Amino acid sequence: MPESEISKTVNTGIKLDASLHERLKALGQIKDRSPHWLMRAAIAEYVEREEAYEREKREDRERWERYQASGNAIPNEVVDSWLASWGSESDLSCPK
């Protein structure tokens, strides 16, 4: 984590059931990491994955709205031909 982010940390409490807490401690010992480090890594990974998912949803929605407004689309047969040409001596250019 960049130093600038470290200086801007805040404390947040989390309640875990005893079983999960013990599993976290055991994994921390195996990984030679503290339970705190494991929780931070897991939360960061989750947030990054969910943010990417939300970006993709927004982009899909924007694409759908553009299609609905313009009606412009690439026919499936054209895309299939383009994909089938990959790796051949006569690669087709990406359809527009």
C-alpha cells in the first residue's frame, strides 16, 4: 500500500463468529501474516472485484442505451467470421 494511503487509515471494527476468527488466526499462522493483514487483503480484493463488476454493469448499460438510440450493431455472422479468421493467414480486421 502506498505510504500516502497508510497515513490516511481509519479504524473499523468487525465482529466475527468464533469459528471464523479461529480459522483466520490459523491461516495467519500458516501464511506468516496477522489476522488484521488477512482481513485488509480480503476486503481490498472484494472491493476491487465489486467495483469492477459495477463498472462493467454501467458500461453494458451505456452500450445498450447507445444501441437502442442508434440501432447500430455488428451482425453475429460478421463477428463469427472475424473470430474464425484469427490465427489464419488471412486475419480479418475487427468489424466496426
